[in-house]
Amino acid sequence: MTDLHPGSVVGVLGGMGPLATADFFSKVIAATPAGNDADHVPLLIHSDPRIPSRPAAILQGGPSPLPALLAARDRLIAAGAVALVMPCNTAHHWHAQLQARCPVPFLSIVDAACQEVTSEVARGATVGIIATQATLAARLFDQQLAQWGCTVLQPDDQTLQQVVLPAIAGVKAGDVAHSGLPLQQAVQALLDRGASRVILACTEVPVALDAIASPVRAHCVDTTAALARACVAWWQQYSRVT
Amino acid sequence: MTDLHPGSVVGVLGGMGPLATADFFSKVIAATPAGNDADHVPLLIHSDPRIPSRPAAILQGGPSPLPALLAARDRLIAAGAVALVMPCNTAHHWHAQLQARCPVPFLSIVDAACQEVTSEVARGATVGIIATQATLAARLFDQQLAQWGCTVLQPDDQTLQQVVLPAIAGVKAGDVAHSGLPLQQAVQALLDRGASRVILACTEVPVALDAIASPVRAHCVDTTAALARACVAWWQQYSRVT
């Protein structure tokens, strides 16, 4: 094999779903202060839609996606990844296992988003969260938000089942256009209940809200964009040092 | 290395530029008749902005990007790519060398676009082309269009230098918003001169025209979308057979 251009890359465990991964890619580019092609972060994006369902594994005891995630991780490392990211909140249920014995940094979308939240709201603020039932059940954000003294609001069960989950499924099925307004209503309901920020803790959600240029976006923390910014910051630090 | 989820992927030689590669990714998703994540084409996208300038190599004798392209190709094949695509027209100057001794199919953006052109225009039609100076100099589209008896129109030199090339550079620098209108004018000028279709033979161009929802798009053949459709068709055939 030729290897005249060995080049380090940031590896992306994606495809959960593909549109959210494409959105992450675009947000890395947008977060990069670049004057030309060469200023951008080199990425190796593994968009694999065959990774077993994360919600089914967490909620229904379905097959674990961990073996597929570990295989994707190792494939990216073997291909030259010097750091890893995974633009899917629910999959972060397995982040500790993916980080264990991982020879390169594996940036967390939860850490990236919580850093943005705590820089934007006062200690003890009320914060909303829009996520899959599985992400909520896995309590991925609870610990870090509790440390900041936050009260966490989530959609009531009816809104979750009848509005949020169908809209997320809609984005995964490619129907972005009809998913924006329902999700906007779900965000607005949390703002009305007193949330000072709403965390879009499912990477399908900002895709749908961006598609309608929703005004509620100004009150949201976009986990995809937070991970993109963390990825660009990591790369800039890495490429300065090496 | 774990390999419980070996999964074939289509490899994407990208980063030329990154935004065009992200656009290709989105267009593959849009071209896929998918009801859920699992119906999508698995992709491994190498977005490497460090590949030496293609125009500089073709027009000014700058360093060849071929070694870097071969390294990216081989990296993707080693990581499991069962077919390859490259969403950059200018880089197809080296397509024959990339295809040579390549153990997997390397779909051509020129072939994909010319198939769409010849299915949409009558034999002997006049066809416009918007491209970098390097793509025009490399005459990538001439042979296939000549076989269909087409007369090919390209922007006059002043439009190329003062409108098209700065707009393409604008997209590469992330300034999509200001690149759409100039490129729309360049397309319109070719339509006014009698072109029945205009080939957007630089993958930055549809990004800018899509951003302003340009009405001229209806008269254009989008090379990025053509390659995306060819990629989805190839994968569907492959996954039926294997």
C-alpha cells in the first residue's frame, strides 16, 4: 500500500443516523476558521447505518451495538485516527466502554454540551432536555447538570411519545420538513415551563430545527455543534503541538 | 483489533473541498429510498484538505496530488471500501491512474454526469459547462459530450476569471452566501447563449446555487448529485448480489 501521505485524521463514528452525521460534518466545517481547503480538520467519517439500534438495546434488551461500535472504533484507529468523536447522544451510553483501552482520545458529546451549558447558564438554573427515551433512561446528562445545581426538565410523557419520538423517527426516515414544527413546540413547552436553555440531546433534533430556521434555536444548546466545536479545538491544539 | 462488524463500505476520497464533500454526503442520503437508518449506504469518507492543489498541478506545474490521492485510495481500501468515489471534478484528471491496478470499482463523476446529460438532451444539443480553469484545460468532459454530438459552451474568459473562479474560491473559504448569485449569472449567460443544459462540473458550484435556491438549478446537471445517484445505484446492486 502507498503511504506517501500518512496524515492524521479525526475519526467519526457515525451513521446514527446518517443525516445527523452529515450535519456534524457541516458543523465542523462551519466551526473552522478556514480561508481555503487546507485549513480544515481532516476527518475520516465512518457512516455505518448497520449499527444495531441503541434505543432497542437500552429499553428492550435488544442486541448490543457495542461490538459494532468497537469494530468501527478500531477500524478508524487502524486507518490513522488520532482522536475519535461520535455524533449520537444515545450511543454515549457505551462511551465509557469505548474509551476503555482506547489508545487515542475519545471526545464525549455529553462533556462538550455540558461545558456549553455551564458557560451559558447560572448555577442552579433550570435546563430543559430533548432526547430519545433511551438517552433519558440512560441519564447521560444528569450527573454533570446536577453538579452545576441544575433542575432538569424533560418533555412530559405524552409529548415525548406523541411529538418528540415521531419527529426524530421522521428525520431518520428523511422527512426533515415535517419534523421541525413539532420539535419546536416541544422546545417551546420546556421554555414556557421555565427552562433558561434547552439541550438538543439527540443529533436528529437540530437537523429538523435548522431546516425551519426555528427561532427557538437561540435558546438551545446544540449537542452536535458543541461536539463539532470541541473537535475543531482539539485538532487545533493537536496540530500546533505536533 | 475487533472485527465483529466487518461491513463493506463505499469509500469517498474527499476534502476537495470539505463543503463539497459534505454536500455529496447529504446528496447520497437524499438519493437513498430509506425508511430508517439501516436502509442507507454505508460510507467511509476521507475528508482530507491537505491533498495538494489540483489546479496548481494542472495549470502551473505544482506538486502532483496523485501520491496523496493514491494513499487515500489505499487507506480506504485497506479499511474495507468495496467501491470508491471522488466528489471533485478537477481531481478526475488523475482518474485513470487511480483506477489502474485498483482492486475495486472507482466510479467516475464524469461518467455519472455525462450519463445524465445524454439522457436529458437530444443528440447534437448545445451544453454549457461551469468548471475550474483546470477542469476545462484537462478537457475531462469533451470526449463523452463529443460522442453525443454536443456543442460545448463555456464561460468567456472574463466571466471565468472575474466571476466563476472567485465564487468557487468563496465556497472553499466558507462564504457560500455570496457565491450563489455570481454563479447563477454565469449559468444564465450560458443558457442565454443557447445551452439546453449547464453541467455544474465543479462540486463547489451546486453548494452555492442550492444555498440561494437558485431557479437556474432546474436547467443544470449537478455532477455531485449525479455521482451520489450512481453511488446509491451501485450499492443497491452490490447489496442485492452479496
